[in-house]
Amino acid sequence: MPNYTLNIRRYSPESGEPAHWEKFEVEMEGHRPVLDAILYARNKVDGSIGIRCSCQAAICGSCGVRINGNPALACNTLLRDAVATAEDGITIDIEPMGNMPVIKDLIVDMDAVHWKKVQRVVPWLIPAGEPPEREYVVPHEAMVDVTQTMACIHCGVCVSDCLSMEADPDFVGPAASAKAYRFVGDPRDAATKDRLVHLAEDPSGIYDCTHCFKCVEVCPKGVAPMNQIMRLRRRATGDFQIKDRNNGYRHEKAFVNIIEKWGTLHEAKLLPDSYGEGLLGKLNPEAQKNLIGSAPTAIRGVLSGKVAPIKVLHHHKLPDQKKVKDIYEKIHGRDERIELNLYIVGEDADALEESAAVAVTEEGTS
Amino acid sequence: MTVGIISKIHPVRSHSNAAQGGINAALNPDDSWESHAFDTVKGSDYLGDQDAIAIMCSEAPEEILHLEHLGVTFHRNDKGLLGTRAFGGASAARTYYVADITGQAILHVLYEQMLKYDDKIDRYEEWFTVGLAIDDDGRCTGAIMRNIRDGAIEVFRAKTVILATGGSGQIYKPTTNALVCTADGMAMAYRSGAALMDMEMIQYHPTTLLGNGLLITEGARGEGAHLYNAAGERFMEKYAPNKMELASRDVVSRAEQTEINEGRGFPDGSVHLDVTVVPKKRIHEALREIVMVGRDFAGIDITKEPIPIRPGQHYIMGGIKTDVDGRTDIPGLYAAGEVACVSVHGGNRLGANSLLDTLIFGKRSGAHAAGVAKSMNMPSVADSQADDVRNEIQAIIARDKSGGRRVSDIKDELGEMMNDKVAVYRDEEGLKSALEVVKRLQEESKTAWIDDAGTIFNQDVLGAIELGYMLDIAETIVMGAIERKESRGAQFRTDYPERNDEEWLKHIDIKLKDGTPTIEYSPVTITQWQPQERTY
């Protein structure tokens, strides 16, 4: 049987000692999960190793940790996969999740961060008036669609490595945003617009996400939190035209317009255009403040050779810009927005062929 | 009046999450609660109490609608109405579901409601119950708790207490049950003098993953999946020609075990569950969790390959004896869900009836307990009870590590032994030796030691307390299995292979009397369905 070295980050607030690493040798089949190895160490070597765990089947969401620096559930990460990402090919580093205070060893305080953020999105259904005598009649697709976010097990793995949250600890974050979509996407909920206004106007709301894709990559349940954030934005802007004080609406509009016109991102135009098109945008006091604020970044870019000054002023169109225009025309020509939900159709070839049949169409303003 | 919810783990981590397939209710106009009730009675092998079953099945439709109104994202048919899937032992497709995460969806929506009523409900998350407070009149007046986060012991006074602590699966190894399912509520009630009922009735689920014992939902067979032996035969033809793979769980589990025991299983000791016959799009939509379980835990693409499975410990039909309002033998103490035995499941629970049992009798317990609480004053609990618990915990921590065994070693031996001797097929010899082992382990547990001496998140010391709970309950399981000299539902005695209604159509109650487990009998309530031969 293969031998694995677990290198566990230990911390006991009672001991008075700082956090440190401790190694445990475990002999175990490679197809067993990392959690089994941790529990082996706890049951046979040191019963004081702290880790929350319960179902061992990736459904209770207790055992989120960082494995070789990557957030994951210990119960559904196999030893052979974990060791493949080990720096020395044998030692598996296991440490508590990030963005949350550590209570003991691998146990973090989810109440202080994650559950507080969940409470911020008013996490319960707000139906209109009294319920019907029977069930609410809602489309099959809509229920399948929100089941993707219902599948969230609140393990905190996406919260652990959210870059935006690292920069802004107040950011509502991937998991709570997915929870918000669970109601925004639910046709039975009557507070859709209020929810979206709230999320858009919140200075640490949906426009705080920087699209790094980390949460999509690490989510053990396919919830794809960032995709839900993007869908919340599309609902807020496309369906409700919510012009938020964070300028998310205009920023997105500017972004789309620039790509339509140039084919690639014209960084120098994006910021002023996010405050209004043309001269109006440039003269906007907020825009000026931001432009001045971004000057050092721009200068650093020029000095390091990453940005050519000529390109800042003179942005070239793509050689085949016509093709980009064609895409825009095709999309604008549609009666309604189509949301392709890969959660439902899967990602393999034959499932994608069926995708037209199950693509979720979202209703317009309600 | 205030309500406090106390849980040793965060509530959304609870094991109701694991109920994958769905929840039964006769809600379709062409279905009837009587049909649901009959299926449940037959499924129970006539050991279920028919008055309680009638209540559960007749209140089921309303409960589904209530959950739907609260926000559970139940599957809809193409008309946008609630849709159903087929499930085992049922004469109609009456299982309502959310993909294969029904329990999770319901649990999370109920937690949403708890957050909504935050000002009315006090939540104590990550508090461990060490014992019940019982006053001189024998009334339950609260509980003694340990705050897992800082180790503080507190007395919680209560006019009424409802146990909703779930099952006891960790007595077995492997099991589909989570690590938290350690019989806490059953043991605390039993130690306080409440009767346990039908403890021998342990359900083995027909489809658990070979190796680690993970659950593969009955919904897979509900969606049309087949079972095959190594010769490629759909062996259920021999055992249940009408219902095939959708016979009652005890029937299918026994069939599989027979195939394996008689050499028709695969060399690794499994039979195969073939989901590939289900359309791929339907698998992705309705069996998503199982796709992930196959991929993550077995390295199998279930849309292309069969799944090696075998029967595995899953559920206990027995539990704390209650009436239809959740009342136990102890005034002020209620129980609901897997911890309780009303009994609606008798000798064998139908799939998708466990969430229903929990919800219906949970609600009834709550209503009754609230009614009682309204008309009484808050009782007092002597602080000495907390001191006793503090001393007990200190004593565990102080145990000498040079002698005795590790707590975890004893737990492992218990689990493996129970899965060997108190499983699908049982006999007197095996059961008697099982009882001897349990008694020896009980002795050994008194000196069993742990490593962690801390107060913050000392999970080690909780493990020692849980081991004590499990050993007490294991003893009652084995005693019940020895006592019942017949084969009914999940109890199959190779030395008494027939059902014997004349002598054993009765419940077996086990109670602690002067510290000694004592067996009594109580009658089964039969209303309109007389016992018949049970075939599928």
C-alpha cells in the first residue's frame, strides 16, 4: 500500500503556541479520500486533530480545507489526486480555509464570515400574498435551474479563496451570491427587483466580483457561483435596467460597446465610458477622481513596457471586426435572452447537442 | 414562550441531507392516502401501527404543499405541476423530489425559515447534549449541554424537550450514515428510563457503493436502473417477479445477499446496478448526485458503466417509543424522526417515507409540546447535574493512557462486529456472541482513553461520550434480535426463517429497570389491514 505524508497545519488557541505544521505518516490506498487519511491520523495517532466532518459523501459541507494550497472538501479529494499536486510528490499539505478566522487546527469560524454574508441576501422565499391552495405552477426548467444553486452545501470552499473578498472583506462573496440567485431565479419569489437593487447598490455587492473564476473551479457541487453572479448582473441590468451607484450598469454597458466597436478591450476608454459616453464621461467628477487614481498603475504599465503609450491613445480594431459585429447582430436579433445552463446539460458533446432543447430562457421584467 | 434549537453540528450539516430520493405523499387525484398507507403497512411486514400510519399518510399531501410554499424546489412536470418518480414497495408513483438532493433541499429551506424567524428562535449551533435533566417526579425538565466551541457546560431548562437527533448508523461499519449518527438521543432517553421499541429492525439499503458504503439512491431504480449478478441475470426476477428492482428494501437486500452468498456475485463481493439504461439527459437532471458519487468516489462514469454495489446498513426502524404526538414514556420528553419509533415503519421502512415520518411527527410533536408548555411554569434544574457532567468529562480526559484501549479502536471493533453478526441474515449463535462482544466493549469503554485535554473543539472527548451512547444502543439492538424468534421485515433469522404472526405480531420494548435492560411486549395496532402473506 502506498505511504502518504500528511502535513497538517496545527493551531490550538489554548496552548499559547503559534500555528505550526505537523507531519503524519499514513499507509492507505490511493483511491481513498484525504479525509480518511486525516481521520486515520486522528484515530490512531493524535485524537486532538481538529476537523469538522460528518457525511463523508460531499453532501454535509463540513470538511472544507486547503489541500496543497487549493480549497476543497477533504472527503471527495482522493489521496492519489492530492499527492499529484504535492510540491515534493509525497507530502500533502492540509491547512484551514482562507478568508475566515481559524478556531482550531482545520476548523474555521464560518459564522463570522460565511453565514453573516448569507444573512445579508435575505435568504428565504418572499412570495406574493397568501400561497395558492395547491402548489405554485412554475416551469419545469426554472425549478431545475434554481436547483443548481440549491445544490450549494455551504462548505465555504469558494469563500476560502475568493480574491475579491481578500481585497474587500465586506464583499458579499460567491456562496451568498449563489444563494441570492436561488431566490432571484425562483419564479415563486416576488421580491426579485428589490433583491437585485439591493445587490447592485451594495458597494460590496455583485459588482465587486472580478471574474477570476476561482469559485467556479473549486466548487465541489457544480454550483458555479461566479456564473450566478453574472446572471444576477444580467437580470439587474438587462431585465430591470437598475442604474446602480457603483456604476456597474454603465461599466458593463461600456464594456459591451467597446468590444462591439473595437473587438478588444480599450482600457483607456473603459473607465471614462463607464461614467458616460464621450466627453461627458471624462468630465464626470467621479470619473476624474478614478482616472487620477489609476494614473500610477498606467504609468507603471508604461515604464515596465507592458503598455505602449501609442496603444493607449490609439486603439486598433481587430482585423476581422466584422465577425464580432455579426455575433452582436445575431444576439440583438433574438426576442429573449437565452441562458445556457451547463449544470443541466452537462459538458460532453452529445449533451451539448441536446442543449437547445433544455436551454433555459429567462423571462423579461416581471 | 421561546424555542431553542440545539444541534451538535451546524443544522445544515445534519444527516437529513443524505435523504436523496424523495418524499412520499398521495397528492395526485388518482392516488389515495389509503393506498399509500396499505403499501406502508405491507412494507412494514405488518409490524407498523396502523393508526399512526393512517395519520402519516393522510397528512402527507398537506405537508408536501406546505414545503412547496416555503420554497422547496420540487421537480415539476411539463405542465409546471409537482411531478413524481417511482419508488420501492409503492403501488403508485408518489415520490416528490428535488433531483437527488431532496433531503438537502428540504433541510436548507427549513433552515432558511429558521433565519426568517430569527427573532423567535434561539439557535445553539455546535452544542453537544451530554444528558437529559429529569426531576424527582420523573419529568424531563431540560438538558445538560456542552458548548463545543469553548467547552462550557450549561444547564438548559425547558418545559418540554423534543429529541430529533436521528439514527444510530455509526454502530455499524460500513454504514451510509454520517459520523454524527451515534444514537445520542436514543441513549439519553433510554438511560433516563424511556422505552425503546423494535430495536432489532435495522434496514440494509440495497444499493450502497462497494468499499466505502456510500448511498446510491433508490431513485436510480425508480428511474429504471437494473440489478445484475455476475452471470448477467436480472436476478430480481426470481425474488420479486412483479416489482422487480422496486420491491421493498428488505426483499431486495436479501436477494442481493443471497446472490453474493451463493457465489453469483462478482469476485469483489458485489452485484451491479446498471443506470446506463436511463436516458443520459434524465440522469444528469435527476441523478446528478449519483453521477458525482460515481465520479469522485468510485472513478466510474455511471452513464456508461455499471456500479458495483451491495447491501449496507442504512436506517433503524426502531427507536424511542412514542405515541402519535411524539410523547415518550417520560413526561415532557418527545421524540421525532429516526430517533423515534411511533411505529410507522415496523419491520421495514419504505424508501421516501423517512423524510415524511420526520416532518409529520416532528410537526405533531412540536404542536403538542408547545401546547403543554403554554400551560406550565418553567421548571428548575439542580446545578449539581451540571457538576456531575463536568466531573464525568474531566474523568474521561484524565484516564490513564498506559492501560486500556483507544476510544476509536473500540468503535471500529463494534462496527465491524455488528456488520458481521447483526446484519441481513442472523442466527442465535452469531447474535449471542455479538451480545458478549458488546458487553466486553462496554467494560473496556470505561477505561478507554483519548488524547485531547483541551476545552475548545475537543472532539475527542465527545467521541468518548458518543461511544458510550452507541454501546448502550448496540446492546438493545442485539437483545431485540435475539428475542424475536421469527423472520419479519429486516429481521431475518436463518434459524427461524418464517414470519410467525401467532407469537410475534407484537412490538419488543426494552427499558432500563434498576440499571438492567428489561424486555416487555406491546401490541401492534391493527385497524383495517389484516396481515397477509407478503410478496412483491
